[in-house]
Amino acid sequence: MNTITPLPENPGILTTTVGSYPVPDWLSALPSEQAVNDATRVIFDTQRQAGIDLPTDGELYRFDINHPDTNGMIEYFVAPMGGCDTSIGRKDAEAFRSMHSMGFRAKPAAVVREALHGGGLNLIEDCQRAAKVAGGPFKFTVTSPYMLARTLLDQHYHDFAALTLALADVMAEQVSGCPCSCLQVDEA
């Protein structure tokens, strides 16, 4: 199922969009796996009808109202990742605020307490879901290791570069074999 749809030959300049798309009211009112698939299909079709060559899946399955700082976009990656603890206590939050430049976050997305690994993160599954309804070439998006590292409290590596590289290793393993025509790495 990892068949990659090729990009158009001699396309000139391809048109594309950013990754995130607004969550339709009907999806947030009655969320289900089928509703996510339907909404993703609508998003692909809407972009294709507008003449977009390389649409995105909209990232609807990543939205989490419980994390308004980033709409859950960070938590989607780090919460299931092995080595990350999302139980944030007062001391963790205070330590994060005292050392970090993420002024819009009051607490870390997670605390890195041991070596990072994929854990329950399964990006290829989400990319495969998108591929089933894409109707042609599409772009899959991920948050960059650098951005993810900025939102974490590191109690294992004790070195920002080492943490970022560990995240890069996990993310590289996760996107390997994704059936998309293009992978976009988002940076803030």
C-alpha cells in the first residue's frame, strides 16, 4: 500500500498549500474514523477543484481542543513518542518556564525522561489513510525536530542539539516509506 503517486511531468511551478486546514463543524460535532476520512477527502477535493497541484490532507486528525497553545499539533507527535512523559507537574512547568523561549506555552508538551524512540507514534498509518482518499499526488506534513525540541523539557539528554538529533532520528524512521509525493517539514 506504499505506492507513491508521481508528480506531473514538466509541471512548471507546482501550486500547493500549507498543511493545516480548518476543522469542519460537522467533524468536531460527530468525530469518528469515517468522518475524518470523509473530511480529508473533502479537503483534497476542494484543493484540487481550486487547481492546487499538490494538496495536503489538512491534518484534521491532529487537532486537539485540549491543547489550545498549538491546537494539539505538537502533542500529536510527542504524546505517543517513547521516552516522553505528558504528565506535567508544577516543578516541570516551572523548570520549562525558567529556561525556555517558548513564551506562548506555559508548560512543556512533554518531559523527556529517557531515550526517545517511536513508541506508539505511527505517522505512516496517517499518511496511508490520506493516500487512500487523496485522488492523486499529495504532500504530507510533519513538525520539525527543532520545533518539537523547543516545546519539550529535557531531563534525559541535557543538551538541546542532542535532543533535536534524537527527535530527528525518530521522525526520519517514522516518515520512511510514507506513500506521499512530497514531505513538508514545518518550522516555526
